[in-house]
Amino acid sequence: MTKPILVVTTRYTKEVEDRIDRDYNARRNPDQLPFSQQQLLSASDGADALFITPADRLDSGFFQKVSPSVKVITTFSVGFEHIDRSGSRRSQENSSRLHRRREQ
């Protein structure tokens, strides 16, 4: 069975990285600097999901351009003020879903 493709925008603890490697075909940001919007859009082409942080700003323009293959966007944060949720609802056939994940 093919693992889903997950775009990972930062580095995490060893335990989280190990789980990502176990469960996903990860496309990682090679730098410690946040992706530019264009870099994130390019990385998401053909991906199933995005694992972002508050440093990754997703505005309505992002949701108009993101690959329709992206079905889930999850954020490693307490809130999601860095994501234009109304923009995500208006985007490409409303295909993106937002899940909030809290650090435990």
C-alpha cells in the first residue's frame, strides 16, 4: 500500500519525526526558514496533506492555488489564526479540510 504524501514545513521532536517517517511519504522543508507561499504551493503539488506551523500563513490566495490533491491541512499549534478559514471554504470545490492539532 502506498503511503500518503505529507508536506512537512518544519522539524519536530524525534518521536514525531519517527511517526511521520513510519506513516507517510514526507516532503520536508530542507531549511529552518519558513516556506514562501510559492515554495509551499510547489511542495503541495500532488500531496495528500500539509503539516504546517503558525509561521506558515495560508491566505485566500493560497487556497485558490493549492493542489486539489491536498485533502487535509493540519497545524501544530494551539490556534489557527494563521489560516484564512473563510478563504479555505471558498476554494477549489471546497476540497480542503482544516484540522487543529494541539501539542500534548
